Amino acid sequence: MSDHDKDEHGHELSNVPDEAVTDDLYPNPGLPEHHWRPTDVDPKAERRAERQVATLFLLSVVCTVLFVVSYFTFQVGDDWDTIGGFGASNLTLGLSLSGALLFIGIGIIQLARKLMADKEIVEYRHPSASSEADRAEALTALNTGIDESGIGRRPLVRNTMLGAVGLVGVTAIIPLWDLGPKPNQVGPGKKYDYPGAGIENTIWTAGMRVVRDVTGTPIRPADMEIGDLINGEPAGIFNGGPDGEPLEGVVLQINKSKGAVVVVRMEPDEIIPAEGRENWAVDGIICYSKICTHVGCPISLYERTTHHLLCPCHQSTFDLSDSARVVFGPAARALPQLPLGVDEEGYLIATAPFDEPVGPSYWERG
Amino acid sequence: MDTTKVATSNTTTAATTKKKNRVGAVAGWADDRLGLAALGKKQLRKVFPDHWSFMLGEIALWSFVVLLLTGVFLTLWFNPSMGEVAYDGSYDQLRGIEMSEAYASSLHISFDVRGGLLMRQMHHWAAMLFVASMMVHLLRVFFTGAFRKPRELNWVIGCLLLILGTLEGFTGYSLPDDLLSGTGVRAADGFIKASPVVGTYMSFLLFGGEFPGEAIIPRLFTVHVLLIPGLLLALIAAHMLLLVYHKHTQWPGPGRTEQNVVGYPMLPVYAAKAGGFFFIVFGITAMMGALLTINPVWKYGPYDPSKVTAGSQPDWYMGWPDGALRIMPGLESEIFGYTISWNVMLPILILPIVMFIILLLLPFLDAWITGDKRDHHLLERPRNAPTRTALMVALMTMYGLFWAAGGNDIIAITLHASINQITYFMRAAVIIGPIIAFFITRRWCISLQRKDNETVLHGYETGIIMRSPEGGYSEKHLPLPESKAYALTARDRDPVPNGLPSGGTDANGVPAPEGGRLAGLRHRLRTLYYADNAQKPTPEELAEGHHHAEHEHELQTGMDGHAADGHQFDGHHLVEDEHLRDPHH
């Protein structure tokens, strides 16, 4: 099939049975006979199809006009509830754009189905591989090229070149090192220092008040009923700046992502204190990191009767009465606990920072 | 054939170059400079076979074009910055609130740019369509054996497109910096930190310091609008070029063989249909953008690392690794003072990579097991490769179960069931489910093969019940039309696994030719691969079947031409005026 893999008379050739398929139970019946469509033989049907297609294109034009009209008619804003909750501008722009496009698409396909020649034709396939002669020639060329380059005979040149080219990729990788500070460069007294800096640190210090996360107001033990949960933050994010101003920007976000806590109150005798944590609660008020030890989602779904805290991301569940140990889910470690105390004015404070890094595990965590 | 009745629009003679026309002049001008005639003469009338399932890849292609167009529109307003601003746009509920410029500009696009919300929603819907249609297209290619030689490399390119498309989706929905997308980025930081040795460094480099930093949104933006789209474009071009070079596969049927391709020419029919289909995909995306809300970022509020919403879930195509993450037991070890988070590493870092490698290698695995080195251009029905079909259904089942596990909280709420029990169930189901699915699918395919053979040998059921003189009842069968019988049997017989496993000897003590444990494994796999498959009838069986049918037919002569002969169903004659019983009786 060298010269006629593609020809206009392919459909006739196709009726020749194919020798390659020897296992046919039936002879190849060849392509079914072509049937003329009504639009091929009936000028009336042809004209009708023409009108249909033209109408579709005209409908598209109408939709385009509607699009322009709606663009200038309907204003956007937060009154996006108009027209069935869709928003007038969004709905009219979208539907008119949709119509403008769909009518073109349907029109073209209708044109192809009804009016374009619909005779299937046959094309012969090439083998994907080149001919043996071409292969041999290419191989010869390749070998000649390699030979003339002398690379094969000069291993010193070849190896140093391969080594150099391989190594030059390093120049693309190494500069990525400056994408950000390294973990060991961030922390108190290090190159990158800011309140709460360092993966193993938070802004919490001994004596820092636990405050409500939105308002920043401190909490008295008496403010909390049994079963209450307060989303807390370190007071430092509201007054931890160099001159006692609130943190902002990146430093604020970083500290929220590490310092956030949950404060809950339960019956004091329900708490099973871990060794060395006997005095970490105040009248049944106990405080844990809010950041899941799994992959770092903030946790807030609290079930007061069981003291279970559930992470909404991957459903790790922690028992807050029992050192927030994992009772269910993919997390492997308990939530770090913040030792609580009360300052002279009677507000809840941390008596010490977290004694372990908060948030998801990492290699160097240990 | 009488062509005199043919409408004037369909000329019967070939176009000639006698008269110079405008098209010819333009083509000549271009060819003088570009020399495209050689290419054009081959490709302009290139044949594309027609089948609805060949359209799935087209949906992916066109939704990618929609993504490019709507995406460019969005970049005109989107500000990929994490700098803080107080929102002062039209959306009342958030006015005055501090947020990143990325989120503020997303709100601006949604509420203060006419058509902005439409473009955002179209962009998101098109992304869903893009990934979904790639997946369905991949299944089509696998189930029909279209990945076989010479198309294995195009399968590999397709897999790369799928994973890049998924990453493109993830980087895209992280950009608005709303509470939901920020939660996703927070989890991604947890995944990165779980990488052994380099995890913490990778996290610090990517985020420009401690999470969340202020670098991640601009960096994801560059990846989203430049790096991955560039790779996608290049790979799509390669995918299309290979498609053109190999010519499209086709279903077996009358006149369709391994050596030819039958269908409509590129110009005009295929170009018109494909081009028209672009407008349809575009138009449907526009309709979805107009009518279906997607990712209403204004409802979530700006990202705050200390807040989260219940039911936080990624876009659906990220659901399956998230499900694996949810059902993974909480394992973590500490070795020499270093932490290895198996609970994160296994489901989210290792499992997807392993699954992706399996996907990439499927064509090569299939070829290795079958030992098939021939070119294949005719598609196989899924039933005619029962083991292969069952393998993909098993993988689909695993995918589906992982995906369902990614919504275990939603399932628990909807069914009022215990999330713990659902999770325990899923842990077992992701392993047992695929195994069950494999065996059911395999037997199902084999049953369908037998059914095909039955139809070829004994004809199709007419629905006519015959009563014999002895009073026995039987259903009348009629032979299939020739074209159908040909299409049904136009498939290869499975090779009979011969040879012996390595180290074995045959009855005469001759050792098996191939050596090595690998050859033995391959032999066993090949035996399992073809075991129990129903082969198409042999010519002898067919002759016997026909003989049997003729015998039956003889018994029923006298029926021919009447309502009871069943031939009205294959169009041999009409029976409007006939009655099986005398109506006056």
C-alpha cells in the first residue's frame, strides 16, 4: 500500500476482503451501502435545512445583541439576589453568552449533518514504524554522526561533557535555596526574629493572658460555665508588637496559626490529669492547642458530654478530659496542653509556654 | 447508483484547478512561503472515524480552551498578593474587614466586575469538566484497548495531562485565599512537612518562612497561570500530533479493518462537527456559570489560620487522597530523634504516586503479560478482555471507595451513622471492594462473551413462541444480519498459553525455553489473564450451528412470509394485515 494509502476511491477498495485477517468466520461484507438523505435528494428538504441552519446562526446574533444589552442594563453589586437568587447581571450575561455560543455550535453541527456530503471515506493506515530501508539509513546516519563526532573514541571528552551538562542543572536548583528562610534561621535571636518566631515556638510566655480570639478580652474563670468552650488566642497577638501594639500582617497570621487555643470547662473531677500536669487546670478549666497535630487544621467541634474535640478536616478526635489524647482518626499525637493559672487581677494566664511544638509533625520534631 | 437525484450542493465530480478562485489564490500565497501543500494534501481530507465515545477527549480539549479564555479574563482583575487591605467593595457583609488582596480582588471580580462572577464560575466549572472528561476519556481508552501498541506513549502523555490538570486545579482553587482554600493550603503544608528529611525545609522554602507567610499565593499564581498551563499546552500538542500520526482507532465492523480507517474527512465534516462541538462545550459552560453557583468564596470569609468550617472538603478530584488520609490509622514513629509521620506520608505522598505509576505502566504491563507485540487499530469491546476490564473496574472501585471515604463526615450526617464505624468499614472496603469488583466484572464479561457466542451460533431471540406438533414450546431464533454477525466475530482468538513455567519440563523432559523466575511469573499471569475467557466459535461450531438452524427452519417452513416467521423484525416483510389467529374465530 505504498502509493495508494490515501485515494479518493478508497471506498471501492474497502470491499476487497482483507487478507491479513485469516480468522474471520464471515467474509468482510464491506462498507454498507451509502443512503442518500432527504436533504440530498429533495430540494425542498435541502432548502428547509438551509433555513434551519441560518435561523440558528441568526438566533446566535440575537443572543450576542442581548449580551451587550444586558451588560449595559444590569449593574452588579451585592444585590446579586435579584432574579431567582442568581443575580440579574450574571444570569442574563451567562444565558445570552450561552445562547450565542450554543446556537453557533448547533448550527454548524446541523450544517454538517444535513447539508455537507455525508459519505464515509476510507483511508489506509501506515505502519507507525518507518520502513526497514529508512531505519537502516537513519541508523547509518546516526552512527556516522556519532562516529564523526569522535565522542565514542574520546571517553575523556565524552565523560567530562556529560558530567558538565549534568551538573549545570545545579545552577537551576541551587538558587531556589533562597526561596525562603531555613527552619534553623527562624527563631528568637536568629536571623529572622519576630514575636513567636520558630517552628518549635509560639508567642506564649509564662504569665501571658488567654484572651478571646475575636475581641481580645481576657477571661475570668467565673465567665465560663461547665461545658463551655472558648476559642482563645494569646494576648500577645493583641499587644505583642515592639511597642505593645497588635501584631499585623504575616506575623499575625503566623502566630494565629500556632498560638490559637481552645479553653474548656468541665467538672474538675472529670479531668484525668497526666503525670506532672496535675496543676495545669484551673477549677476544671483546661486549655489545649487548637491546631490539629495531623495536618494543622484548627479544631473546634466540641462535644461537651464526652469532652471530645473533633477536627472537621479529617475527623481526628481528641479527649480533652484525658490530656487530649487521640481517641479516633488519623492524628498520631495528643494536642499540646497549655498550663493554666490565674493572675493577680483574676484572669486566666499561661503559667508556661507549650512544652512541645504545636501543629503537624515534621521530620526534626523528634 | 442513481446520482441524478442528488442535490446540487453535492457535486459528484472532483474539484479541479481549471479556474483560479480566491481560496486557491490565498493557498498559493501561503504555500509559496510555507510550503504547506504537501501537508495539506495528506491532512485536509484525513479520515476520522465516528463514535460517541471518541467525543470524551474532545470535551477535555475544548474545556481547556475555555479555561484559557476565561482564565485570561480573570487575570485582568485578580491580584495575587497576600498584602492586607480592608475590603471596601460592594459586598456588604465583608466591608471593612481585613483580608488579603487576593481575596479582596476575588470579591471585586465577583461583585464589581460585570461578567466577573460569570467568568469565575465558568472557569471553575470548566476546570471540573476538564478533569472529569480526562478521567472518563482515560477509562474509554483503557476499556477499549486503545492504549495498545502503537499508542502506549500517548497513554503516558495522557496520564501526565491528568496529573498536571489535577495540580492545576489545586493551585487554582487555592488562589482566592478564602477560608476554605486556605484550609486546603494549610493541609498541604502539613503534607509537605510530613516528607522525611526535607519536609520542613521544603515547607519553609515554599511558604517563604513559617506558614502561612506572604509568598504562597503569588507563587501558586505563577505556577497556575504560567508553568502548568505551558506544560499542559505542550503535552496536549504532542497528544494531538500522535493522534494524527497514528490515525484514530475504530470499532470493527463491515469494511473496517486493522489496515484502514473509515469515517468522515477532516474537511469539511469532522472539522465542522469538532468546531461546532467547541461552541457547544463553551455554551454549556456559560450556562452552568449562569445557573449553577460554584465556590461562593464570599460565603467563606477571608482565610484565618485559627478558623475552619465544618465539612471542609477539597474539589472532588482531590477527594480520593483526602479519603485515604481520613481512614489511615494514626501511625507515627520516632527514630533517632526524627519523626516519621506514616499517617500522612503513606496516604497522601506515597499512595497517589504509586497509583500514578501503576496507571502509567498499565499498557506496558498489559503488553508484557499478553506478550502481544502487534499493532492494534481496531478497538476491543470491554467484555472481550475480561481480565483487563476487571482490573480497571477494580481500580475504579478503589478510587470510588477512597473518594467516598473523603466524605465520611457528610455520609455520617446524611445517614445518621457513626463516623467511626463508617471509617472502620472503609478501611476494609478499600481493600476488599476492589477484589470483589474484579471477580464480579471478570465473570460478567465472560458471561457476555458467551451470550455473544450464543447469538452468533443460534441467532437472536425473536420473542416468538412456537408450539411444536407434540405440544412443546420453544422460542424462535433467527440468524443475525450478516454485518452484525461479522462485527461480533471480528476479534482475535486469545492465544493458548503454551510453554511451561520456568524450570519446568514437558512430558519428554525438555526444559522450558525461557528461563528465570520472571518468565515463570509471566507465564502464570498470562494463564490467569486468559483463563475462562470464552472464545468466538470455531468455523466447525458455526457450521454446526447453522446446520442446526437450517434443520429448525425446515420444520417451520410454511411459516415463511407470515407473522409467525419473525422476519418482520429484521425488515424482511411487513405483517400489518396478518393475524396469528383468525380474528373471526
